[in-house]
Amino acid sequence: MATTKSATAAKTKTAAKSTTTTKKTPAKKDAAKDLSDLFEDSLKDIYWAEKALVKALPKMMKNATNEKLKAAIEKHLAETETHVTRLEEIFESMGKKAQAKKCDAMQGLLDEADSIVEETEPGTVRDAGIIAAAQKVEHYEIATYGTLAAFAKILKESAPMKNLLKTLEEEKTCDESLTQLADVNLNSKAK
């Protein structure tokens, strides 16, 4: 019992210490001041991400060996090009110019995809790695589009919300297709 009390006391002391030494991060000069600003900044971020993905998907397709995987990537490339166009329509409907702002998260995911390709032998193992990398991208996009649709709903941006929800459903469908492809065709062969 004494050990439990001292462990609890130590945890409490550590927690108290960490809250007193951690400082709040100051906002940048051009930081979002309201949900509308955050919505616009997030749109710029995913716009950059989708444009970067348009450039990255052909490399994934070239390194894939499974024909069904190549077809899935090619289909997603066409959808991603549509997503770029939809985002441009969203900016236009809001009276804004479509602008891209570097998305560090997508950059990291694409860098990781490149590493996976470099670190796997061509064939089923690399194909399984490409699917894993692609699904990480899909999950990021699903999270982003879901959040943006929620923001649009609160902001009463009905046209953007409709486009964001359409893209969200396409991202979910792509993720499901990749899961099925991995489960049915690739992961067991890569074993």
C-alpha cells in the first residue's frame, strides 16, 4: 500500500511539474482568428495535399507490380484530379482565390511512401507496402474532409459542404477498395 501511495504521489508531482513548465505556444502573426479563417487555412492545406498527391500517385503506380493495384491507383489518380477541381470550386463559391499552403502531414506521408518503395523488393512485398502507404494517405484525407465538412456545416457553407462530403465518400470507398485488395490478393502472397 505504501508503494502505491508513493507512486501516486510521484505521478501527481510529475504532472503538476509538467503543467507549470510547459508554456503555451504563441500564435503566429497571421494565425486563424475564427472558424472561418481556420476553414480557409485548412482548405489551402488539403488543396496543396491533393495537388502533391496528383504528382506522387504515378510513381506509386509505376512501382506497383499487381495489375489490380495499378488499376486502383490509376482510378484514384483520376479521382484526386477531380478533388483538386472540387476544391477550386469551393474556393470560388466562397469568393476566394484557390491557394495552396504546404501540407506538412501529406509531405511526411509521401516521403514515407517513397521510403517504403526504396526499402522493399519489387513484387508482392512492395505492393503490400504501397497499399499501406496509400491507406495512410487515405486515412489522413478522410480525417481532413470529415473535419472540413463539419466546419462547413457550422459556417453554413452549404455548397462547399456538399462537395466536401462527396469527396469524403470517395476517399472512404478508395480506402475500402485498398483494404479488400490487400486482404484478397496481396498480403498473404507477400508473406
